Amino acid sequence: MQQQRYYSLDVFRGATVALMILVNNPGSWASIFPPLEHAKWNGCTPTDLVFPFFLFAVGNAMAFVMPKFEQKGSKYFLIKVIKRSILIFGIGLLLNWSPFVQWSGNELVFKPWSYIHTNANGTSYEDGVRLLGVLQRIAICYLIASLIVYYFKPKGAMVAAIIILFAYWLISLLAGNSADPFSITGHFARNIDIAVLTKYHMLHIDKIDGKVFHFDYEGLASTTAAIAQVIMGYLIGYYIQQKGKTYEMLSNILVAAILFMAAGYCWDMVFPINKKIWSSSYTIYTTGLAIATIGVLIYLLEFKNAKGAWSKFFDVFGKNPLFIFVLSGFLPRLLTLFRINDHTDENGNPVYLSAFGWFYEHICKNISTDLRVGSLVYAISMIVMYWFIVYLLDKKKIYIKV
């Protein structure tokens, strides 16, 4: 069966990358419009859709490359998938460590792998290079989902995804704090992450009970349900590929979207929709929204041929997704090494800014008395800048892949 090209899936992937850049690059984390913030704990904002949509897109892409893997055999498949997973994981780890040096007073010092950090108020806590993150979760999910899909085929993969989601729910319920197993202090995943990663290599977040609290939003145990998200992305991609560009396919995936969203809402009653622990209800609910979004894009771009500047804008992001995501994370870190002596504080100490920081403080921040407007303008400016980079790469037919 000859594969059909789906431009809509390219646009979906590109739009997801663009939104990732938008939500990860505000002018100020203290000044953000509510839809661009993550839910504090339970719940789901538009920003909470970005990462699951990208994992879903990873699964979609897998559906189109898996026939090639099956044709070339297990050895070829294992080499390609394991190599790619290791590279993506390694890039994510190096991104967390970058730019490898940092300012300490007036001198640059090497950023240590792990150390005890002491705040100005004398509070000390474990700190260091974070082992996990967005790219690391993508790598782990891609590896395990690929193995499941390749060896268990579509029907087996569907069963595996169901088992993963229900097993994660039961373990979260039984292994967590019986008083509140789905809370930030009661979820079982934190204990596993501390035991395996150690506090030195986890996220440290707001204080709880007066102490710095370590909890990793892309931790090991919470990656479990995210694997199922990639598998479901594959299954939808496989179905789209098998049925072709027909109204039967379109209507069926839109019905599936409604069923997934309804199931997610129902599951939320006993296992709250929560991105930070990547709950099974969150996986199902966001999968439904991803299917609905893809269905609308298929209708507009494949059936109605409503292509234009809007689709081209997102399409170029989707052609170099990994590169531009890494660049958007690395460049701001790199620019912090080149400090601009901007002004002095109330105590007469110099205040330094990076080039991006200066742009926000002196241009974007002054646009409106509502600081959220300036923060949003800064984020949009970052999207435009990175779009120009991927546009030039696309014009020169340069596609950086792992």
C-alpha cells in the first residue's frame, strides 16, 4: 500500500513546536496571561496541551516510518531507534548543563555536576544538573513505544497502552500517600525519582513547609503514561494511513476524539487530570483534543485545500522541530554569559542583563502598563525570530535530523 502524504500532520507538528517556544519564552515568568500558564496542580490549561500534542505527533510520525523498519528487519530497526533515543536524551542532558559555565560574582566558573546551593538567606539544598526534561522524556517514550509497536503490532500496542494507563492509575492509588495519593507531596513518583535521580539532579520548586521541595515534572515514573500517549498517536496515524483521505476516516477520528475527551473527563473524577504527574486521565483527555485538532486540520488542508501563509508559517517549524527547540533553549542560556551593565540597584550594586533581557526590559516591558502584554510581545518576538531561522533553513533545503 502506497503511503499518502498528509500536509496537515506536518502543520500540526510545526504548530506544536511554535507553541512550545511561545510558552517557554515569556518576557517574565511573573507576568503571564492565564492561558499561557500551566495549571498549578490539577486541571488543564491551553499551555498544558503543548507537550502531549508533541508526543502525540511523535507517534503519528512513527506510523509512517514503521513500515520501512519492518521491511528492513529487526537489526536495522533496533540500531536506528536506540541510536536516535540515545542522541535525543544526550542532547537534552547537555542542554540542561549548558552553557557549562556561569557567573559567580565577576568571574565565570564551571557549572558543577552536583553541589550544595546556599541562598542569600542561608537556606541550603541539593542542586546540580537536571538529568531529565522534555527531550529526555521524548527519548524514553519514543524508545519504549517504538519497541511495543514494532513487536506487538497495532492491536497489541493498543492493549499495551490500555494496560499502561490502568496500571499507572492503580500504582498511583496504592503506592502513594493513602491520605492524598495524587498530591504533590503524596504521589509515589517523587520517592522513585529521589531514589534513582537523587535530589541533586531533580527540579527544585517552591518551598513546602519552609523547605525547598524537590519534584521532577518529567520524572521517571510519571513518564509511564506519556509512553501510552505516543502509542495512541501511532494508532491514530496508522488508522489515517490505512483508511486514506476519506470522509469515513475523518468522521471516525472525530468521533474517537469526542469519546477520548469524554473518557478523560469521567476518569478525572477518580484520577485527576494533571500534567505534573501525567495522570492517565490527562493522557486520555489531551489525546482526544489532539485527535480533534488533527481532524480539523485534515478537513481544512486535505479536503478543502485551505493552504496559505498560515499553514506555511507552521509548516517550516515542523521541518526542523528538534533543532529549533534546542536552539530556543540554548541561545538564551548562552547569551547570559555576555552581560550588559544596565544599571545599579538601590544598594549601588551593578545589575547585568543579557541581550534578550535588555530587549524585554527596555522595549517590550514599556509597551503597556499591563506587564503581561510586554511579556507576551517578547514571546511572540522570539517565535518570529526562530521562525526566520527555520524559514531560511527550509529555503536552503537544510533539515537537521537525529
